[in-house]
Amino acid sequence: METLKTLNTLIIREWKRIFSIPNFYVILLLIPLLVFPFYPLIYSKGPVHELPIALWDDDMSPVSRTLADMLDATAGLHIVGRASSATDVEQQMQQGKIFGAVHFPRNLEADAKKGKPTALTLYTNSSALVPSQLIYKDAAMVLVKGGLAVVLQKAQRSGMPENQAMALVQPVKLNMVTLYNPDFSYKHYLGPGLITVGLQMALIIAGVLILNIEKARNTLPDLLKISRSSSQIIFAKTLAHLSVSWINFILIFCVVLPVYDIEMQGSLWNIFLLYNLLALACIGLGMMVSALSDNLLFCVDLALFYTAPAFVFSGFTFPKTAMPWYDQLYAGAMPYTYFLDGFIRIFYMGLPLEYILDKIYALLIFIGISFPIAIIIYQFKLNKIRHEAGH
């Protein structure tokens, strides 16, 4: 009973500190409230439409004009000007006028009618990787279909039945099914990812402050009057910070994502469980660092260095399997990597928890290692302080 009373006193004390000390409420509450809604806003227009391209038409034939009209009719492309040479294309890209260009060579129509191979050229600005890939996707689809249509017309004019001509022109038909983000919406794809990686950073930075800030603000003697047990102190502080982190859960999954119409496919309770495991892993790591060093500035710098590359190394934008082995090791040393894998399967794919058990186990390992280390080291420090005070 006495233990419960002590824990209750410690939890209430920590809640008061979170809402009164700027280091805590700015990192845990104010910054998320101001920043998280802006991440989806960047991509609020949804899929990218009407990327500007130039047309370089050396044929000026009905076929080339038809292909140009087909390109301009796609949702993703918009012909904004003309080009007369490869140098002209490069100059327009350098000036930021276009992201790509299409070249129709001379005698395009004549060669196509003769059955003679002809090459169309697609220019893309690959320094802007995403627009260049979107241009390639839309332009390739149009140009391939256009080329097939020319051959089909030629076959039909020769008297070949339509079904036989279609089988000759397109012997193999590809049906592409895009799952989980069919519109290639970056709002749906990047919004939740940017928010959750920011959440990890906030939780770990707050975690490194939890123990060290007691000494920095000369409040450690008051804390020791309540409890001299590091396990009680760390347990109570963890519960206080975990419960406050639920405010951000509500902000993210009940306010920000619904406002931007980012639909969740899976169970909110499964996401809540995964969220809590991430929060506990981050708080535990932060406390472990905080227990290891009394230098508050060093701890914060270490937390920033550790969490800043999470978005890059987590595999969200580039496959982990394609990274060098040492980068994969770094990715594996961050709880966000495992949270993200589980998050994608629950949030986007709507899968149940049994599909992410390995990710849950990994997060539990972070929790199971960080908290015991923090408790043991912090108890040594408390014992040393009591011993010095006794003298």
C-alpha cells in the first residue's frame, strides 16, 4: 500500500513537471501541435498532376500530333512549350521550366507505316527523382499504346481481322494492380511517416531529460524525500510520460490524419498498442542515456545525433536490403525501424497483430534492455548521493 502511495505521489509530481517545465511541454506538446499538422499539408493536393514537359517534334505528322495530344491529355503531364534540340531541352530544365521532354524523330509516321523501327526519346530531369519517375510512368504508357495503335491500324488496313491483329500487335497483355496507395498520393504515403519519425525524436529527447533535469534544476533532494528507489522513480516517471504521449496519439490518429482524409485500414487499437511500444522503447533509451551521463547537453546532442537519420535509415524511402551492411546495423539499432515496418502493415494493409509479432518482439527487446540498465545505473548514483550527503 505504501508503495502504491509513493508511486502515485511520483506520478503526480512528474505530471506537474511536464506541464510546468518548458523543456518538457515544448518538446512533448507544443512542437507536435504546431508541426505535425503541417507535414500532410505539404502534400495536401494529393497525387502530382500536370508536370510540365516540352515537345520536340521533328516529324510534324498526324501521328506525332496524335501522340502529343495523348501525352497532354494525361493527368500527370502537361506540355508547356516546344524544344528544337537536346541543348534546348537541357536549357529549359536548367531554367526550371520543365521536368522532361519528348522527342519525335523525323519520318516517324513514314517509318511506322513501313513497319520500320523508330526510336522516340524521353528526357527526364533525374536530379528531381520523383517527378522524373512519374513522367516516365505516364509518358511510357502513352507512347507504347500509341505505337501499338499505329501497328494495329496498319494490320487492319491489310485486311487482317481485328482480333487477329490485336493478338499480333499485343501477344502478351500486362494488367497492373497497384495496392495500398493506388493514386500514388504522397499525402497518404509521407504524411504519417514524417509525423511518426518526429514523434520518436520528441520522445527520446524528452527521455534524456527525465533524470538529468532533476540535477540540473536542483530538485533531486526533493525527489529523494519521496523515494530512494530508482525502480520506483523510473517506473513512475515512465507512466507519467507514457500517459502524456497519449495526447499526441489522439492528435495524430484522431485529429490530423482524419482532417487530411488519410484513411487507416487497420485497427486503431492495434496501432495504439504499437504506438505504446514505440513510446516505451524511446523513453527507455532516453532514460538509459540520461542515467549513463550527467552532462545534460551531451545527452541531448547524442539523442539528436541518434534520432535525426531515422527517416533515411528506417527503409521508408529506400529499401534497407539495398543499404550497406553497416547502415542496416544502424537501422536495426533504432526502434522506429521496427515500428515503421509494423505500422505499414497495420495502417496501410489492415493486417492483424500476428503479422508483426517479430516487430513487437524487437520493440520489447529495446524496452527489456534499456529500462534495467537505467534502473541499475541510476540506483548507483542515488546511493552515491546519499552516501555523500551522509558525510
